[in-house]
Amino acid sequence: GAVVSQHPSRVICKSGTSVKIECRSLDFQATTMFWYRQFPKQSLMLMATSNEGSKATYEQGVEKDKFLINHASLTLSTLTVTSAHPEDSSFYICSARDSLAGIQETQYFGPGTRLLVL
Amino acid sequence: GDSVTQMEGPVTLSEEAFLTINCTYTATGYPSLFWYVQYPGEGLQLLLKATKADDKGSNKGFEATYRKETTSFHLEKGSVQVSDSAVYFCALSVPMRAQKLVFGQGTRLTINP
């Protein structure tokens, strides 16, 4: 099946630093990737839709200057949390959709990145 | 707006018990419906899906039927195993909304031997 990887799996950083999280589709091309945030014991909240070669589309309430998204190739999207603060600590999950599949194609999820900001 | 409501957890069952996790949805248009599973320490995996009314999705002994008349997509399994312990998420996507997934709050299932 389709595989999506994320790196790093876990990161601890100091307040004020920036953290980059990578999301890769390993065996398929993805013109669209999604970034989610999951708080402990809660559901996934969509943060933004990442589009290859164009600007990301952010959900209401998500600061685009805080969460920078770059989708530079058909297999890689990055999320950079800029000037991270403790309230940014969370589990960040990406998903990718196979570009060559039909309109009802499935999203494949990465294993997630746990961010802890001290 | 579009939303998904799941049965609140946690749910604890004994091995070989019958499982039902309720899921209802609200959506404009014609959504596709999904069940995702998240095992401890792992990412979400698609468990099953249904794309139109009366479709039944099934996988690994789990089943769910797309019921348009009751706007429901309840997850069932006849005999659960310890290895089924996980968090289960019901979700929908509407084709006209860029295939964005809307998730329910998740239901934590624990199966005791």
C-alpha cells in the first residue's frame, strides 16, 4: 500500500526556535498534502492544504506566518513552526493523496511528529 | 457546516464480544464516509470506506453501512480481539470541498483478554 513518512518523529525545542517537519510520499506522487494537528485525546484538526507548486490554503484561525508550508515537489511537503512556543506543543500529522487515483481517492497518513516546546 | 459525531469513549470490552461504535454525520452534498484506526504510537490507517448510500465497507472483520436515511455509518465487528485495541475515528469528505476530511472526536477501544 501507499506509504507516507514524516521526519522527525519526535522533536523537543526551546521556545522561540523554529522547527521543520517533513512529509514524504514514498511510492506515489501527491499534488495535494494535508497538515493536521492533534491534541491529546482529541480529534485531528485540519490546519492547511498543501498544493505542489502553489501556496498552501489555510483553515480559518490558523496563522499562515506561524505555520509555513512548502510543497516543492510531488513527494515532499514541509511544515515549519516558526518561533515556537509551549502552546504549539502538539502531535502534527500529514496526509497525502495519490494524484493519479480517481476523485474518490484515499488519503494516506504519516505516523505523526510529536513536538514539545520547552 | 459538515460535522461528524461519534459515540463517546472509552469503550472496554472482553475478547470475542460484539462491537458497535456509533457515528452520525451532517453534510451538504454527497459525502464519502470513512473509518480510520490509530494504534498506539502509530499514525492513522484507513480501516474501511463507503462512497455512496447503502454501500457497505468491510475490512479485517469490521463492517459499516452508509445509511443516508439516518445519516449514520456505525462500525461493527462480531468478535473483537485484543489486537483491536486502538482509537477509531469516523470521518467524511465531500468531493466539492477539495476532499478535505472532517473527523469525529475518536473512540478509544480497549479489549481485555
